[in-house]
Amino acid sequence: MLSTAVTDSPPLAADAAGIRKGVTLSGPGRDVWNRITREFHIDDCAAQEVLQQVCEAVIRLEAIAARVRTDGEVISRQGRPPLTSITA
């Protein structure tokens, strides 16, 4: 259940930082977790799991964005040269 009350107590089954035990979040994913758990007290496993999945997706998206910033937008093709996008 979500409540809008800001609380100092972490979500159930969480460590002192508010991250569920067994969950390792870094960088942008941890930032999202911290921002949401500061504003909402999430005290049920289903909501914590959804939030964890969102945070993990944020981490993956940031990694993909970093790769695109480095390599540009590229489509890899098996056995053929990659296709690069047209940039403006």
C-alpha cells in the first residue's frame, strides 16, 4: 500500500538505506529508488518488486544511452557491416 506521508522508517524488509535486502541498485536506479521512497512509504512486497523492476530498467536504459552517446545509433547486422543512423 502506498501512502503519501513522508516517513523516516524504511519499507518492510529493507536495509537502513531503504533498499530491499538482496537488491543491489546503483547510480540512476538507486536515485529513483531514493526519490520515490523519500516521498512514499511502500510497505508491500508487490509494490516494492514493481519499484525494483523500474529501477533496474532505469539502470539498463542509462547503460544503453551511454552506449548510444559513444557509438551513435547503430543497428548491428549478423555477418554484415552495421548500419548507422543519419544524424542532424
